[in-house]
Amino acid sequence: MIELLAAADIAAALQVPYREVVDRISKRADFPRPALVLGKRTKRWTRESIEGWSQKNIAKNLR
């Protein structure tokens, strides 16, 4: 089953403030596109895409 995450879930997983996800992280060119858009402010991403993005970015920051 596909697990969908809201911006608040992503913020908790990344241990950053909610506004950081909404205002900056989700607007990055390399950030995954939402899997589901229910409205301008209601978006959901798959856990798999966020975890993959997070791992790539952690690896970049460790170099």
C-alpha cells in the first residue's frame, strides 16, 4: 500500500519546521512532485519519494 505524506509529516520526518517544508524545501527543483494534489494548499507525497530524496540530499551534504 502506498503511504502518502502531508507537509507536516515531511517536516517531522526531516526534523525541520513545517514552514521550512512549505516555503523552501517543497519548492526546490530537485524535490519530488506531489503524488496527489487536492487543492492549492493540499498536497501529498509518497513516503518512498521523500525518503529517496532525503537520502540523496543527506549523501550530498556528507561529501
